[in-house]
Amino acid sequence: MKHSGKAALARRRILLWPTALLILLFFIKDIGKINHASFSNFVFGLFFVWVLFTAFTFYFFRDPEARVPSGVNLVVSPGHGKVDAIDETDEPVFMGGRCKRISMFLSVFNVHVQNTPVAGQVKYVKHTSGKFLNAMAAESAAENENVLIGFDSADRPGQRVGARLIAGLIARRIIPWVTEGETVARGERMSLIQFGSRVDVYLPLSAKIQVKLGDETVGGETVIATLE
């Protein structure tokens, strides 16, 4: 599937410098440049921290294949997380005004690869700089750094679906993998948010919501709405 392996590449980049630094410190210790018990203890302490950080990084950047449901007019969850807001809001940039919103919080223990909610064409990709407030609050979308991705549904041509990827207190980087004009299949990988975040989904007012508050969603698999 498209974009497979990109999460692993991001993981390798994050681990590169800590690993290189640790190897350098072991090399310095072994050749006797610094032969002191406190330095050795410091190096072995760093090694223990590196092991924990590496284990967490491998866990965080896991990237399972989505079992995408078949059918027409389905909107699947773009993120793995917990639904904590279902409401109506104004999204003038891509949706053009009033729309339904489903918002989900992604903790550091969730998968952080996002999936396309619908099949169709990517019509809009826009990064907006902002703050890095706690993403546990659904209102963080108004102030936090985010990327808005808009889709024109293939099942319902002319109907728009938007996904806003929102940075948080720990999340500091949003990496979209799709580009404007690209044709996508439902449930394929579209982005990565590093370390805790939120995803909002914008739907037409006619859409029928299929989830409720407190539901845990699986990216690319859980049907969160149907387009009417």
C-alpha cells in the first residue's frame, strides 16, 4: 500500500543521533581517553535511557495495515484515538461554512499514522503555524499548529470531507504524505503526527454519524459516518 515504510523511516531518523552519540561515548571510554568510574557510570546510565527510548520509539512508530471496509458512501476514521467531541462547527476554509465535526484525541500510546477518510481526490493541503497547547481539549484546533487536508469524495462527487491534523503539547511535527491533486483510496496512509495529538474530521451537514462519544477508533477501519 502507498506510503508503507515511511513511519519506519521517521523512526530511524529520530534514533540516528542518539545512537551515534552513544556509540561515540562508548568508543571514548574504551580507548581510555576518559578512564574514570563516574564517566563509565554515566555512559551506562545513558545506555539504559537509550534502550527505553528506542523501545518506546519502535512502539510509537508502529504502522499496521488497515483492514479497510468495503461499501459505498463510507467515511472511515483517519486516526487511531478516542472520540471526545461530536458537534457542528464553522469551517470556512475548505468546507465553506457550517459542517459536522468528529474530533478524536490520540494519546502517545495510540498509532500515529493517519489514514484517508474517503476515496477521491485531495483538493486542499494547508499547514498553519500556531501554538502547542494540550491537545486533550477539542478547542485546541483553533490555536494549535495544524494541517488541514481536504478531499472530494469519489462516492459522492461534489461532497467534501476534511481532516485537520493538530499538534499538541508533546506533538511538535506533522508530516503529510499526500499532495493536492492526488487521487487516493479510502483508508490508505496519508500522514504522521509525532508524539500525541488530535484529529478533527469535517463532514457535510447531511452526513449520518456512526460513532458516539467515548468510542475508540481504528484508523482506516472504523466507519465514523456515511455520506447521504
